[in-house]
Amino acid sequence: MSTPEQLIQEDQDTFQPIAVPVWITAADLAQVAGIAEQNARLALSKCATGGTWRKHTLKVRTKDGGPANAQNPYQVHIESLPPALVAAYYKQHTRTTLPVKVQTGPVLPMPTTLDPRAARRRSEARWKLEILLPALQFAKGSRARGQALRDIARIKHLDLSGKRRTISERTLQEWLQKLETTGEATILARRDREDRPDRNIICRAWDKACPLPPETQAAIATELRRYVRGLWAEMPGWSAIEQLASSKLLELCCAHGWKEATYLACRVGRHYVEKHSATRILATKHKDAKRWSDEFTPRIKRTREGMRPGDLVVGDVHPVDVIMRRSDGSEATPRLIGWYDLATGDLFCSLVLLDKGRGITQAHIAASFAAMVEAWGLPKALLLDNGSEYSWDELEAGFAALSSLARGFNFMIRDDDEATPILEENDEGRETPIIRAMPYRASSKPIEGIFAVLERNLLRAFPGWIGGDRMNKRTHKVGEASRPFPGTIDDFEATFYEALRFWRSIERPALGGRSIDQVRDAFQRDGGPLPPAVERSALVAALSETVKRKVTTWGVEIDGQWYRSDALISNTGQTMVFRYAKWAPEYVFYIGAGKALVKVPLAPVFNYTDGEGARHQADLTKIQNQWTRQLKASATKVDVLAEMSRHTNSVGNHVPVLKGPAIALSEELKSAVDAVNLPESENESRHLGYGDVLDQKTGEIVCTIPDHYTARHQPAEEDDEPDWEEVAKRFAQKEGLDEVPPSSSPDVASRPNGTHK
């Protein structure tokens, strides 16, 4: 137990320097003072008997005590030497003196509790004790102590926060009473608030009014507490939750037998509701994924130390908050495709003004990536988000092709730090790490902060800037629509790239007081590895789509454009596989022999009056003729008809055709077959006339036409004249006429009713 005087003395001793005795011999003194050793021994002997050396009284002793001799020489304390010699001694011996191994005592145990306010409590007790010291000099209950307390209360004291304030005499007396009762100065510090259990089951009013037994009250409190926690997990705001909880408490009281309970007696109050608000974080997790990801999801720290340009490039798409006019007069905001280099802090941008109803496509991403590679070189790794414009087979296949082109290149498609790596094998058998993000996770990419910096520092100076809130656009005048950027997308690109140059030249504390240009220049001068350059044709070949087209006399048509090369002439009429990039339509590729890529440029178009077109046509015909001659030289001329005859003679007779069993015939068919199989008659062949039928049994010819038809239709001979009266009589008999027609003219008699033809 420390008294006030001991406490003050301990604090004063804490700040006093601790003297470390260092004794040196006459030889050491001679070396540091630059004198002979004999003179140094004489000086120590003189000072041992009360003399001085160089007007300084030296502290001298013998090594083991007792009289001095050769085995017990004099030693001098280093601190008693003149200050210049003391400094020279320490300067000479700090480099040669070996460090002394510090030994410690027993290990102190780890405290079970730790008071975080211990230092403040000690400072507070010391401050109050210093204020009370003038009064502690007098006896307890004396008039002098009372007068001292009154004097202390009249003046202002500087407290621990740096403010001056007065302390009442009553407060000073309370401090003295505590100090004299316990004898400890630490009692003057305020005590910490103790964590006490709740004094109320629910609230003071309900506890006082509820007549239910304690067991029932505890059950109601438990159920109500779970109910309030459930409300916090679904809705914010204590006011609505307090009202719902109060009505719920009223129902619980009535259900447990307190029929006279009122809503006023069951009001739980704000304190009770907020005391159980720990579950409010669940409402954010289930209903506000963006805020949950930004404010509550644990994140890890990453460092860029040791990274070089191109080691990791981050890609993303950002809407630019500047209004522009399209060619049709409609307003829109451009899209910025950005590539952020983590090592240098540099940003490569591509601007796109989309048509109405259109979005960023895969062709835009591929074109921007190719432009970035042409400017910066091929990076080692890409960090992309999980958007549909990045996740397409051709782009991934192109990245895989680039990874085989440049050793170490890989790319990542992910959204946050919880992405799961997937190892895929490329054409050469090497595994390329492709990291895909878990779906429906908010983005966390370092490029987002760079976009915010561009909006805040550069784009807000552009005419037509509307800010990030589309529903609350920044305007040049209140109540009027925002004025668009005065110019085309080309004018905007030129202005934006010029502003971006200025942004690269700004010195930043985060880059050690250097600008982005200075950082990149330092990397290029240190002789370290830099990203490799890639030809544009290689990028086009890698980041292109595969299509099948038929080669015609005009070449090959892809996406409305015609391509032709001399190598395609030999493939006319064939369907081939081509690699085509929408963002680079100046040429296409096809895979030739040995998987070699053959470039096919756009087919030239000539005017009707341009003579170069005829010469180009002649060159194509010459190439075709040369190709056909080569084909002809590789084949032997063959007489096809002679070869057919040769083949027939060499193979021999044809293989006989085999037939199956005969089918059963009907009676009519059998008679027909029998008639066919009858032997031919030896007589002369007879011809059947009109109406004659051959009898199958007898072989005679039978006439089936009546005689009067035969006589009527039988042609008359040239010399015989037909009997017209007989003909008319037969006609009248057949037609049922009573008398013969009067006219005997052949034309009239031969027709019914004497009508003329």
C-alpha cells in the first residue's frame, strides 16, 4: 500500500537517469587522452590523494580495494573525466564493445484481466493528489486545512483534457475523506461502471403492474425477446418495432391469464427494443446485398510490393456521366472500357457511344484489349469481373492461345476474394489458372476507385456532366434539362485523352510523391523485365471467332464483306473454316496445311473505267491456269471408254441375277400365261379386224359386232353403189319410225330426222 508521498516520489524517480558505473585503467586513460601510460598512472595517483588533473577532480579507486600496487592498479570512473574525453571514449568503444546479454528474472504470468483504463486512472489519481497537496500539509480538522481547501476551490485548475475548471470545496472534502480512509491514492480515480444484470424483467411499468407469477413472467419475457429479435431481422427502426412488441406483449399477457392487461401497461419502451437490436444486421444481409458486401463482408489486405508493369491488369466497364447526342439526335452517355495496371497505377481507356437499346458486346471488349496490348504489351494476368461480355468461349480460347504464345500469361474472371480457382489444360498440356467468381456477389475491384477519381477530378469539368445520380442530374441551371456535350464522340475522345494525359502527370503521395509517368519511367529504366509486345495480326488471330463459309469465284463472304487471296483460288467450291474478328474486319484467317494460319485480305473493288481491274482479273486467271496445269501434270491422260472395255474384259462375265420363288397366279393370269406359251401356228399370220376376238380354245376369229352395225360401218367398194333404200328402211326400223323418210339423198337419209350436218 503506497502513501501519497511515496507515490509522488516513485513518479519522480521514474524520470531520473540511471548512472551506470564504468571504471577504466591508466592504459585506457592514456589512449583516450593521448598521453603516455606513465603520466596517466601519475595523474591517477595524484587524484587518489585529493589532487586534480586538468582542473577536474577524478573519482579514483583501486581494482580490489586496499593499497595500490602492480596487481591492484588504480581505476578511474569514466564519468568523472572531462566531457570531451568521455565523449571520445564512448565513440571509440561503441563499435568494438560486444553487446552484453541481458538476463531477466522469472517470467511473470499473463494477467487474467486487463484494465484498459489503468493509465488514465493513475493519471487522474495523480492529478487529484497534486491538487490536494497544499491541504495535506495541515492536520486533519485544522483551520489551516479548511482555509487551504477554500483557497484551492477559488482558483481554476488545468484538467486532463487541457481545460481549466474550478473544483468545489465539497468535492475536495470528499476526495480527502476517501484518501484518508483507505490510504491509497488510486482511490481518487473514478471507478468503472460495473456490468450489472437487468433490474427489470421487461420494463419498470410492466414489472410493477403484472400480477402473474415469476415463472410465467420469465416465459413471457423469453418469448417476447425472441419476437423482438425477429422483428429487427426483418425491418429497421425502433419506433415501429416498439409498437409491434407492445401489442405482442399484451396478447401474451392475456393468453397467460392476465385478462385485465392494458396496452399502456404493456408499452415496452425504446430502451428494451434497442437492447435486443443485435439481429438488425440480418436485415442488411437478406435485403441489401450491396451494402452487406461493402460494409460487412470481411476483406483481406493485398500489397502491390514487388509487382512490375503488366504483372496484373484489371479490366472493367464504367458508364461515363456525360450526356452526348447520337447521330439521330437522341441523348446517351458513353461507356468506358478501362484497363488498370496495378504496378504503375496507369489506366488505359476505350470510349464507346452505343446505339439505342444496345450494350457493350464481346467485340468491344476484344478490340479494347487488343488496343491495350498494342500500347502496353501483353500482361501476365488479367483480373476481370463475371459479366457476360467477358465470359464467352472465343475470348477464353483467345486468352488460352495467348498463354501458349507468351509463357506465364493467365487470366482471372472473378468478383471478389472468395473465387474458386479452376485449372484448365491448354493445347500444350500446361495448366492455365482461370479463377471464376461465385455468382451473385458484389464486385470488389481496385479499378472501381480509379473510376471514381476520374469522375471527381476530370469528368466533372466536361460540359454535359450530370453526376452519378441519373434521377438527380447536375444541370447548368435549376429547372432546365442538362446540356449535352457540344461535339461528336471523336471530339469527346480527343478531349478526354488530353485530360487523361494531365491526370498521368499529377504527383501523388500514394506513389511516393511521383506521378504515373515517373513511376512507369522508373520501371523502364531499372532494367527489369517488361511486358512482351504482340503483333496486331496475332491478336486478331487469337481473339477471333470460328466460322464456316464456301469459297466462290468471288472469294468468301463473311458478315457482308468479301475476302480473297491467291491461296483461295485452289479451294474454289469448297467449304472452309475461317477465323473472323468483328472488331478487325480488315482481314480473316484460315488454317492451312500443318495448322498454319493464312491471312486473307479484303477483296479489292475496282471501278468500271479502271484498267487495274482488268489486270487484276488477268493475274487471277493466270494463277488459276497455273494451278490447273500443275493438277494436269500430276495426272495421266485416260481414255474412259477404252478403260471401261478393259475393265469388263478383265473382270469377266457379269454375275447372274438370282430370282426368288414364283408367285401364285389367278385363273385369268394363268390363261394369259398359257396363251402366251401356245405354239406358233404354221399358217400365215392373220390380223384381227375391228370387233374380232381370238377364241383361246379353238384359235378361231369370232366377230362380236352385229350384222347391221357391220353392214353400216363396212366401207363400200369404189365400184359398188350402196342401196340407200335398204339403208333407210333399216334405220327406220331401228329408230321405231312408221315410215321411211321421203328424201333419198344420202346426206339426208343417213341422218336422223333428215337434219343436215
